[in-house]
Amino acid sequence: MGKKVTVELTGPARIQAGRKEVSITVEDDATWRDVIASLAQALPLLVGKAITADRRDLIGPYLLNLGGRRTVRDFDKKAQIEEGDLLSLLEETC
């Protein structure tokens, strides 16, 4: 069935997508790569800009943050998210 989560878009990703957030559904056993693939499916405009062409990774300075609590670093790990969680697609700055 999956869990519905909200992905907040910031910076250039927000401008490119033309919106500030999107809801996606993530399967219970999904990895973070699966989350990225779901985001790419929901917002194909981000492919090649924030999401790689294979839809399994983020490009360059982009990263995912879970609820303002932690940054996702290992996309191969199981996505430990709950229904209603907020993810943020951020552009890392120096």
C-alpha cells in the first residue's frame, strides 16, 4: 500500500518544478533510491537538474533531509519514514 509523504522543494528545484511541494507514495520496504525514483516520477522536470537520468540518485549539491532532523547520506539504506513525514530537497551550500 505504501506511505504518503510530502517533499518540500527549495531553491532552484522549487523554481524548476514551479511548486513548493509534492506528495509521493513510498512503499514500506523502499530504499532512499526508491524515494528519489518516486520523486522523479512525480516531477520529471527535475530529472537532469536535481535528479540523475537513471532516477536513482541526486545531482551535485542536492540532498534530502528528513523532517529537519537528519540528512540522508546512504541512498541504499531502507527509507525509515512514516506516513505524513516531511522530506526536504535542499541544495547544499558552502
